[in-house]
Amino acid sequence: MTDKHALMNTVDPMIDAKQAAAALRLPYYWFADHAMRNKYRIPHYLMGGLVRYRLSELSAWAARSAAVKKRDEEQVAGSGKEGVDA
């Protein structure tokens, strides 16, 4: 395999806000809104007026992000409360 083919196999495709939100199971507005992207320091690229993301960078960001961890904890706590009341 040549270096060109090796590079092509390692390129991470760019995704949009809807795909990013679905992949990470986070709110769409975190990725669509400029203020939220800055607040949570979400890695992104501006490409001719479009905002795009690399899934590998988002995964690394989510793993170290306190905001994502807090949201996950709230979801677990919320689902636990529903089970107790039922």
C-alpha cells in the first residue's frame, strides 16, 4: 500500500451539527449555536460559512469534557428517579 492510500484510510470525514449531535447523543443546539460551541469549547471547523466537525476530535472532547459528564450523570439520575416513582 502506498503512502497516499494509507493517508486516505486515516482521513476522518467531516460531519455536520445534526450528525455530531446524533453520534454523541447530545443536544443539537450545542453544535448548531455559536455561543454554545464556544461555551463548551467544542472543536469545529468553519468551511465557507458551514460548520463541520471531525468525529474523532468530538469523541476525544466528549471523553474529557466536564459538561458531557455532568449531562450523562443527570440523565442517569433522571432515569433512576422515574424507576422509583413508577
